[in-house]
Amino acid sequence: MRRMMAKHLVAMAMALFATLSFPTARAADAADPAAAQIESFYATLIDTMKKGGELGLQGRFKALGPATEDAFDLPTMAQLTVGPSWQMVSEADRAAVVEAFERLTLANYAKNFATFGGEKFTVDPNVKMRGEDKIVETKLVESDGKATAFNYRLHMAGGKWKVIDVYLNGYVSQLALRRSDFSSTVARGGAAELVKKINVLVDRQMSGR
């Protein structure tokens, strides 16, 4: 099931983790604050997966909200996804796009990380620098040993390291997958058209359990 989930995340473009083995020693090793940020997000994701059936899709969506806002720089991610057209978007429309983008991110995680099936997540404490940003490498290891890489690019925002991109399978930029579609939508129909499009995608995902 998890193998299908990983493929689904790549195809969806974003887009956005019982006793799940998440060793305490790994958390202790993650001294770098960027790695610690991902550890913290995974901890909430793990807890939500454990309660997945009890919470249901709407409950998982709500439960992941605070941790997602804390770990992800959603305004910057929305801006990077829209591209140059962002400069022509009003403040009110920017806020609407960011809100829709957050809903899409939450829906992706709530839908695709619904239950626990023996997987584990590992976070490499050896964080890599990319200019002023940091790359945190992680893996989703399925019960059969198959590993899928989920790497995160973080930058400093508001005094803490926050995610600005997720690399699916370790190298496929989530923002790049979305940028062509989202930027062309804004150029063609404005921010309101993009918000409408995102909300349709979210409503479609949230119509399930």
C-alpha cells in the first residue's frame, strides 16, 4: 500500500508519515535544527497515522494543521510555485492562494498517510548545505525493506528552519511539478482562478474517508 502511496504523491504534483519505528536515538542524533524540525513534523505525522482510522480523513487533516504550519514556510512555497506572476497578485489574493496551498498540502498528507502498516521513517542527521539553505534527507522504509526517499529543502524564516520544497523519491521537486500548471493558471485567469482550481483538487481528495 505504501508503495502505491509514494507513486501517488509523485503523480499528484503537488504534493505534501501502533508503533511506527522512529528510534529515539535518531532524534537525539539530529542536533542540526533543520533535521530536528523534520523529526518534529514526522512525530506528529506518525501519531496521526496511529490514530488514522479513529480520526478519519477530516480528523487527520485537522490534526496535521499546527505541525504543518510550524514546519513548512507555506507563503514562500506558494510564491515559488506561482513564479513571477506573484508580483502582480494583490495582498488579499496572495493570502487566499496561501490558504488554498495550505489546504492542498494538508489534504495530501491526510489522504496519503492514513494508516500505519509497519513502516518507519529515518532522518539523516548529516544535513547538507545548498547556498544558504539546508537539505535534510529522509527515507520511508516499508515493512518489506523497500525505501523511498523524501528529501526536504529548508531555509531560515522567522528564526527557525522551515521547509520550502520536498523532493519526492529524493530528487523530484514538488514545487517544480506544480509550477508550470499553477503559474500558467495565474497568468491565464488570475489568482482567483488558481484558488478555485486548488480548492477543486482539495475537495476531490477530501471527499474520501
